[in-house]
Amino acid sequence: MFPDAHTLKEWGLKNFDAGTSHGFWAPAGTPAAIFDPRKREINRALMLPSAVEFKLQRKHPPLTRLGCAY
């Protein structure tokens, strides 16, 4: 995609690993009656065998926080 771009290794960053973080957000004070069903469905979908296999095939780490993290 960028044939002239240097790699991180070429910049002196050996064994560098970068990741991403994804999340679902709701405004502070969102009622549990609205938030909780969505949280359950998102967590259910993320734990489906096909979703887990998708992540494992790409060497993504397992999910560690499935609740309210912040």
C-alpha cells in the first residue's frame, strides 16, 4: 500500500507490537434497563464460537473485560 514507507524495524523498533482497543459507550447515567440488555447481547455475540475462532486465527488475545470498565 505504501511501498516507500519504512517499517518499524527499519526505524529501530525491534519486536514492536501495536494493538487496538474497541468498546461500546453509553452516556453516564444511562438507565440499566437500557444498558444491560445491550451489554448482554454484545457479550453473547463476542463469545460465540465463530467470533472466538475468528480472533484466535488472527492471534488476537482473548477477551478479558466484558462489563463496565470505565
